[in-house]
Amino acid sequence: MALDRTPPYLQVAAALRRQIVAGDLQHGDALPSVRDLAAQYGISTATAQKVHRTLKNEGLAEARQGAATTVSTRRTLHRTAADRLEAALSTGRIYTEGEYAVITGADLSEPPEWVGDLLGIEPGGRAVRRQRVTHNADDTPVSTSTSWFAGELAESVPALLVADRIPAGTPAAIEAATGRRAVASEEASTAAAATEEQARLLGLTPGEPVGLSRNVYLDAAGEPIEVGESVAPAGRWRVHRSA
């Protein structure tokens, strides 16, 4: 068995980071104290201090003089499509407590070429399109996204064409109607300049830097179920996890 050579403070920081991304540790919650971290993970207090410092440097925690170090995510964390799928599979909820989405559009439209290629839709064909803006508990918009689905799902999953939230998420609705379960995701990211529409939805100025990502949810056979694109303001951390 290969030894894990990751420094202990990074291993502990990763464990806490997973809890933050999953919503088990939420904005404003106190992180375990240095003393508690040392006892729980069998590390020195100096190492535990490095854990706190790492999360602060990543914008996921903050400390105030005379107070505990607390989780700070409302303006710093961007939950990715992979995070959303993991939440849906493990908890049945695609959003963490305090988050909510406003569906800004649901219709049948001709998809962009890159989406059509992934979904196997010929030029001129139509796909289900769902657009949304995701907000934090303080009503701050944290991302805007568009999801695309094969056109035939308009009949088998009519909720996709309703401009209202699907509480358990689109993967659960599709699985219930078709038996196809999203089990994995692929995602690619880049930096971009906000378009006028993106800026309007996110409260930005057109041309401001944003993070742009494209994602695909895949079934057990490796076939795409959902193809999406999301945009988030600059300054938000995307947390990558690996087994």
C-alpha cells in the first residue's frame, strides 16, 4: 500500500474543507479549536495552527480577536457541478442549507455546438434548457448556470420545462422517470470576462473577470445525462477533492 506523504496539516485541512463544501460546516460555524484539532487528529498544536492558517489563506475561514475561528464561505466558496452531484447522491439535496436557486428560464432551444456534440443533437435540433441563478442565504448571487438535456426528456420529465426549482435536483428527477442515474461528472474551467447578461445576473460590471466552467453528468455507461455551463464571480475558491 502506498504511503500518504501529504503533510499532516494538509490532510486535516482537507478533511475540514470537505465538511465545508458539503455544508456540514456552514458559514459562521466555529471550527474546532487548535487544542481540539490536536486531540482529535493526534497532531501537535503547531500543526493544528497551520490547519487554521491554511483555511484562512484559502478564504474559507476567518478569525476575530478574542473569538473562535469560524467558517467564512458566503463570498469566497464556489460549489462546483461535481459538488452539486455529490450532494444530490449522498443527501438527496443539490443545495446546502441556506442556498437557493431562482430558475430564470426553462424551454426547448437549439443548443450551442459544443453542447449538441456532447448530447448527440444535430444542428437545428432542440434540447431542454434550464437557466438559474444560485444565491447564498444573504441573497447574494454566487453563480449563474445553464443546463442542457436531450430533447426527448421534455416528455418523460416535464418538470424540466417548468421555471421552478426541482428540490432534489435534475439528476434525481431524471433518474425517477428514466432509471438513468448520474454517477460521475467531468468539468473544465477557465477565466473569462462577464458578458452583459452574466453581469446583470451576478451584479457585476460587464467585462469583469469571472470563472467559467463546463460540466457533464454521466451515467454508469459513461453517457451524458446533463451538460452545463456555470459562471461565478472572481475571488471564489473552487475546491478539488480526490480519493
